[in-house]
Amino acid sequence: MAPSNTIQEEPRLAITRHYPVAPEKVWRAWTDPQALSRWFGPGAMDSVSQAELDVRVGGRYRIAFRTADGQEHDVSGEYQEVVAPRRLRFTWAWKSTPERVSLVTIELKPVAQGCDMHFTHERFVDKQARDAHEQGWTGALAKLERLLAA
């Protein structure tokens, strides 16, 4: 019987969105604490209570928010790549599970009529974590889309 050489691929999330604005405006939504506070969080009624962003390689961020049901959430990480206004990469770890460090990459590409955002979140511990983040990011990115359209 031949040995099995199966490689297990980590769960990964990839989302592409088009925004009818310049990449600089989308970049600002991700890198300015006040702008990020206006859209971050999965639900329509979520509110950001704290957004600290030191947007530079090696800089850290921390975002705390409350969901409509009153739950407090706190996420933080470190910026690994900052190429304004095109590429942002940072680690991602919830305060409740600091040992689970994943990686988020945002790439902004200018196109006719605005820009495309390629969002990738990878290095999840399992598919359940990926699926939960997919639900959260889908809600947050819908709020970002409404903000940018305003």
C-alpha cells in the first residue's frame, strides 16, 4: 500500500468587492480610526467603542465593538505590510482567543469607475472559525459599501 501524501489546506476566506470610489477613499476607511468606526462590525446596529490604529509596519491596532445583543468584542493585531493606498496586511486575534492568530490582506486595485477590493482572511484554526468570520465580514463589508456610496 502506497503512503498517502495528502496536504490539508487551511480554511481561507476570499471576498472581492467593487466600490465606485478611488482606492484612497477605501484605504481611508480601513486606516483612519474615525472612518473605520463608522462601518466596522457585522451587524447594522453594532457600535465601535474603541479604534486604535498605528498604521505602519510593526504598528499595532485594537478595535473594540459591541453588537446589538450587548456582546463586547475585542480584536487586535500587528500590521505586517502597508503600501498606501494599495495593500494592507495585518494579523488578527480576538482577545478571547489570543492563541488563534490569523492573517488579513486587503488589496485595492484602481479600475474604471472606482476600485476593486480583494479581501483575504486566512490561517483559520478550522472551517467553523472561517465560516463565522465570513458571516461577520459579509455584514461589515455591506456597511462599508453603504458608507462609501453615501
